[in-house]
Amino acid sequence: MFRYFAGRLISILALLLGISVIAFLMLRLIPGDPVMALMGTQAADAATIDRLRHQLGLDQPMLMQYLTWIGHALQGNFGYSYSKQRPVIELVADAFPATIQLTAAALLLSVSFGLLLGSWAALKRNRLPDTLGMGVALALMSVPSFWLGMLLILLFAVTFPIFDVVSGQGFSGLVLPAVTLAMGVIGFNARFVRSSLLSAQANAHVVTARAKGLTPTKVFLRHVLRNALLPVLTVVGLQVGNLLSGTVVVETVFSRPGLGRLLVDAIMGKDYLTVQAVVLIIASIYAIINFIVDLLYPLLDPRIARR
Amino acid sequence: MAVHSTSQGTVRWRFAKFTRHRGLMIGSTIFVLLVLSVLAAPMISPADPNFQNAMATFGPPSLAHPMGTDAFGRDMMARVLWGGRVTMLASLSVVVLGALVGTMLGLIAGYFQGVVGFVIMRLVDLLLAFPGILLALAVTAILGPGIENGVIAISIILVPVYVRLVEGATVEVRALPFVDAATTLGAGSMRIILTHVLPNVLSSVIVMTTTWLGIAALWITALGFIGLGVQPPQAEWGAILNDGQMFLTLAWWMTVFPGLFLALFVISVNMIGDGLRDVLDPIIRD
């Protein structure tokens, strides 16, 4: 048990270190002088450039530069955005809640509908609901989210004005973006839940449970679903990443102010410090969520921690 | 190898497995139709996709312009067909590039293992820590916008996925007795990798490539849609949809038609991917 947790902890720390190194190197990989790149179109005199170079620690060895940078980042100091004339941390803090709200709502939708659609298909295997459900799942996975979002806007802005299309922070503005973001993942989850259930159903103990006369519902809930949930949990953890990075597109469609939108604007405006901060933050959240998923495993399957 | 050991009957039986798979056949049909229509763009829609006509802006679908015209009076059908060429070629380049580099690194990591394998696999873990399109966006931030950079950026996401798949398969194949036999007979590493290991991992690589072609198309168009892919006035499905977004409620045809083509393309590719997996990879099948 202890070894399992210690092992997970070491690997997440190594991963976070690696993520931060990549985010750090990003700025160094930009062709040309990083200071000039950061200033962008802003004209600057030699004194300002020297000051900034010193501030960023560019006159120091690489390792010192990294340590200074990560030390500042851990204290919430990601530098200053010259294009927006504000500290990067403020831009991130403003955009953060909207993105977390959207991702959480989409996660809820994709897990619940994925489970429903997938279980339904598995229970009615090779019959109409299965064929139909899996067809729908494939279509959901294939349709580009930005197109789907635009169709929803078209439908709800023009034909049925029920939800806010220009999104505010409220519930009404959250529905369409969350549905748009969740669709592809619903399709993926449904397919995964179905195949996971089918392989759990093939286990010998399920046959035994049926043979001793348990009702199909009890067999399903106690013996099939529980065994099928473990791989599903892993996949859900991984899908959080797709949802987080998917906000880039969905926030653009619905002009929702969030991290994704911030990232795109920063890339366009060559606001590298903001790009660096957003990439670091999203990848770290993703790593931490998968760490939590790893910690949940032993609760579902005690054998894992004993290995 | 399969070619000289199978009789004609077996070949026919194998072919029947493909033709009997309904999803595979439907997917391939849609796919071929889309590719043909895009290739035949000069015949179907001889209009220049970038020809602007100030007299015919925002024209709804009509006989002269079956998919309407856009804000500059450009023929939407020409843009959709010509743009499809760019999207399809870019998506194909992404998977080919990713598959080549990823398979090569995976073979090296799986065959030699040791320090080289360890380093490659840890780098793979690290790259996989950046979810979805995030890494591609970071790379685009460094390289700058444009379709070539987009192709590079997205193929970088695919590399670690292929490395993982091929490395795992290579480790397995390497442990099989016939590889030992080949080594005993004096075959070098290069020869063993190319003639014994590669053919055995190839079908997994092919299945994976079809699966990722659809995702590559979604990501390439997402970059185009955000404005980081092809630059105006060039037509590409994602970029066309970006134009459409601005006039969504004014001109629905600017959004509906290009999106429909893109969705059909991805659906057909995914159907082919599922079908190939069923036929070629019986282990994953449920």
C-alpha cells in the first residue's frame, strides 16, 4: 500500500518537473532574442531591454534561469504581459474559473451520458439499441466540435431562443458550450464503456453469479459494472485532458473568456509569457487529475495496492 | 511472408472478410466519393475558389452556386472542394509523418531497450503529459501560424502515441524464438528489425494510422478554425468555417456545407478504422 502511493507520488513529481522544463524551454526555442520577442511590437530603448534581460535572468546560466523562473512561477509570478499591459497571473486568474466551470460541466455530461449510452448498448448487444447507439457514438466522435457548436448556435439563436448564445457566467450560458465540448467525449466514453462491460461480462464469476440465480440487475450492478469501472476511470482521467484542451476551440466558438481563449489570443499576439503560463497550468492540472485517479484505484480494486 | 505462403483461396477468403464488413464498405464508399470529388474539383467546380465578385456576396444556394457564395462573393462549392484538398493532404501528411518517426523510434526503443530505450520512453511519457491539441498550440506559438507548421505541430503529438504502440509490440516480438534463431544464424540488428519485427507490428500501425487520420483532420481544421492554420485567402475546411462563423446567422450555407464535408470525411475514416481493426486485429475485437 505504502509502496504504491510512494511510487505514484515520485512519478507525479517527476512528471511535473518535466512539464515545467518543457514550458521553460519553450521560450528559449523561439527563434531570435527572447527579449525582443517578448516586447513584440512595443518599441523599447536599450536600457529597458537590458533591464528586462536582467529581470528574466537571461544573463545567467541556464540552470539558474530555470530555478529563478520556476521559483517565481510557484509563487504565482508568471511575468508581465506587454500586449495586455497586465501581470500574466491576473489574466490567468480572470480566465480560470470560466474554463474550470466549462470543463467540469462537460465532464459531468460526458461521464453520465457515456455510461448510459454504453451500458444500454452492452445490455442490448447486437440488437437495435446497440447498433443505433454505437452509430450515434461514432458520429459524435467524428463531428468537429466547432462545427457542432455553430450548428447549435444557429439552432438556438435563430429557431429556438432558449439558451443564451453569447455566454455569460450563468447556467443558461453554460449549457450550449458544455454540450458542444462534451459531445465527442460522450461518443468515446460510450464505446469504451460498452467494450469494457462486454469483457467484464465474459468473466467466469459472472456466469457463476447467474447460475446461482441472481437477478440480471444484481449481476450487472454487483459483478459486471464494478469490474468494468476501473478501466473506465482511467479513460475518464485521460479524457479530462481532451476536455481541457478542447476548451480552446469551444471558447472560441462561443466567445467565452477562458484559458483556451486566452491561449489563442496570446499565440496570435506573440505574448509568450502568457502562452508559457497557460501551457504549464493546463498540463499540470491534467497531471494532477491523473495522479488523483491513480490514488482512487485501490478503492475500487484493493489488489492494485498490494502488488 | 504472407505472399508466398498463402494459396489463392486464402487470399480470396481474406478479401471476403473485408468486403463482408458492412461498416468498412460504407465508410470506404463515402471516403472514395469524397476523395474523388475533391480530386475532380477542376471539373465539378471550375470557378476559381478565390475569385471575388462584389455583385454576388452572401448569395444563398442556387443553380449557379449550389452551396451559395461567401462575404466576398466567392463560390462556396469551389472553396469547399478545393479546400478539401488542403485539409485531406495536410491530415494525411500529419499521420504519415507521425507514423514514420514514431515507428522508427518505437522500433529502436523496443529492440535495443537499455539506456536508449529508457530515454526515448521517458520523453514519450513527458510529451503525453500535454493533453490533446495543447502541445500543438505550444509548437505553433514557437514556429508561428501556417499550414506547414500546423502539420509539424500535430504530427509531434502523434509521435509518442506510435512510439508506445510499436515499442510494446517490438518488445513482445523480440522475445519470440524465431528472433533468437535469426540472431544465431548471424542476422544483424538492422536485418532482424526490418524483416522480422517490422512486418509483425505493421498491421497495428496501419489500424492506428486510420484511427488517427480522423483525429488529425479534426485537429488540422481546429487550427485553421482558430486562425493558426492556413492563412487567408487560401481555402481549407477549418479556415472556411472560420469565415462562416462571422456570418453565422446571416449566411448559414457558409458554415453548413464545409462542416458537412468535414464531418462526413471524419466519419468515413473512423468507419474504415473500426472495420480494419475488426478484420486485422482480432485481439481487440469484443
